[in-house]
Amino acid sequence: MMCMPRPSACGFPDATNTGVTPGAQLTPANGVVTLSTPGQVYENKQLTGSLLVTAPNVTIRNVRLINTDDYYAIGVKNGDSWENNDANLLLDHVDINLNGHPNVKGIAFNGFTARNVLFHNGADCSHFGVNVVIQDSLCALGPDANGDGSPDGNSFCNGPDHFDGFQSDGGRNITLRHNTIRNPCEQTSAILMSTNTSPIDNVVVDHNLMSGGGYTVYCGTDSGGVTTNMTYTNNVISREFFPRGGYWGPTTECDRVDVSGGNVWDGNYVPPAGSPGGGAGGTPGGGPAGAGTQGAISYFLSKARARKLTRTALARELKRRFTRRAKGMQTRCRRRSRSTVACTVKWKARTGRRYKGTVSVTRVAANTFRYSLRIKSRSKLVKRTGRVTPSRPGA
């Protein structure tokens, strides 16, 4: 069944099951509220302003926040330091209305758990670094004046701003589970793990419903590399905004993570029995790019086997331009994860033409492998992907 544009039909978060608990009585408040008492509970408020958390173990519950800050609707600055990772802040049933400002972060940066949160009417729902959990929440990017969790058109996408749902540009210990993220723009993402400036480690992206962006999910970047110790499983990518999920595609670098599997297109998702929509739809399948091994399995791939499979992939894709007798072939392999090895290759064909590039091989099952090659001959670039099952074990 199709989950977008009504995610709750599949048991995912939307505006009907996130934000302030229905019936809660909210007291109006205004201004910048600083929560500076350890263990403080701030609840049942409608605040026009912003929140700054400077103490540990604070809880924010049943709060509708209409932001007026130029940078962060909620700033986590435990001990008066943006670098402190031990705030242990909890957001529970909070409505963060970014008030139409595209350059404001819903919450930043470290040491918080957000659950049942409605992020909307702006962009950049959350920017984070270390010790962060976001679950059971809706991130709707773009203007949302009526608070229904759906973007009010997409004309705002034409400006200079980049739109990201949940993003990090360096950090560790991050879990994003069972969220809905909708980005109608072709820049930049629903989830962005940007390793351009700093590495990112120990990340779980599991059971989220997502759509839009350039790539819907970045599991790393070309220049910074893949996020290490990352799990990308059981996610659903919707084509509600673009035929490929994101403008360019559903994921990038997610085929290189340590654990991947169970990721499907919207329409192939089967809700669990007992949940809304449970029992309907077809068998999950036809997963988007980034769907790797089924279940939480990471198969080990040796460098020696990757070298052999690199030759197999080159022979399959380039045919006469490559033979197993390619003159002076040089191969240098490095490990990207437990299951992925990337080999840089150079060789001179019989015609005298020189080739060079990279072949990345991922072991996706006991004896099945996926490859991705980028080979350049003079000015021509050949990009191919495929799968191979060796005819004999160890081949």
C-alpha cells in the first residue's frame, strides 16, 4: 500500500499523531526561556519565542513552540557549552513551528532525545552531533501555515536555501528510527550524514518513511567517505515528489554501509500486523538503491576475493576493452567496511588505450556480490553497476 501522503495509514508519524497531546491545556508564554535547573520539567506551554537548555536531564513535554530566534528554536547548551554531549535532554510531544524561516534549526546540537515531535513550517528540522535519538517524529520541510504536515506548494524551493530534514556534519552515537521526513525540494536531503568536514560514526537509520531532496538519504559523501559503523535498514522511500525518490535518486553512499537491508519503495511496504494498514499490500521487494543484505547481516568480504570480482566485473561490463590478459594491470584495494572493498585499477589495453578508475565490491549474501565501477578512458567515463554470483565458491 502507499503510505504517502498519509503516513499514519501505514503506522508512520504525521500531523495526526505527533506534537502536543490532544486535549492538553497550554499556558501562553513569550520570549527566550532558559532551562537552567538540572532535572527541570517544562510542560503545557504555548511559547512564542525560543528555548535554551543549559542544564542536564531536562524534560520538555506538551509544548507548542512558535519560534522567533534567528538560529535555533531549541538550543542545547549544557553547562553553557555547545560542545557538551551529556545534556540528556528529552523532548516528548512537542510541536516546533519554525514560523516560516528557512535558515533556522529546530533543535541543535548534542545530547538529546526527541520523540513524538512535529517539526514543520521551515527547514532543517534538526542539526546534531553526538548522543542523539530522534524517533516517532514528523519532519515536514517548507511552509506549513495550517500545520497539517504537508508543504504549502514548492515555489520556495527555487531560492538559494538548502533544505535538510535531519543532518549532521560530524559526530557519533546517532539513532533515527520510525520517523517521517518530507522534502519537496531537489536540495538537499531528508537525512544528511555529511562527512565533508568531520567523520561520523555509529549511526542507526531504521524504519523511516522519507521522500524528496537531491538524494533522499546521504550515508556519507564522495569526498568525506561513508559513515562508519552505520546501519541502514527497513526504510521506505516514497516517490511523492520525484520519480527516483530524490531528484537524483533515493540514496548515496548507502550501498557502502556496514549493515543494510529491508529497504523498499513506498507501495511495497507491508505494515506490521496490528498496526494501521497492517496485513495489506504486497510482499516487500524492489528496494531502492542502498538496500543491501536482508536483515541485520553484514557479510565479510576479503580483499583477495574483491580483486577477483573486480576483474569479473570489468570483463562483464567492458568486454573487449578489458580482458583477463590486460597488459600491466595494477590493482590496489582498500577496505571501506566489513562487507565492501574498493579497488583502484589501471591497465593498458591491447589497442594501447590506457584505462583507470575504481571498482567497489560489496558482499550482499553468502555468495552474491554487488559491484559499482567508474572507469575513465581518456575523456570518456564509464559508470556501471551490477551483481555477480560466482559459478564456484571462492571465485
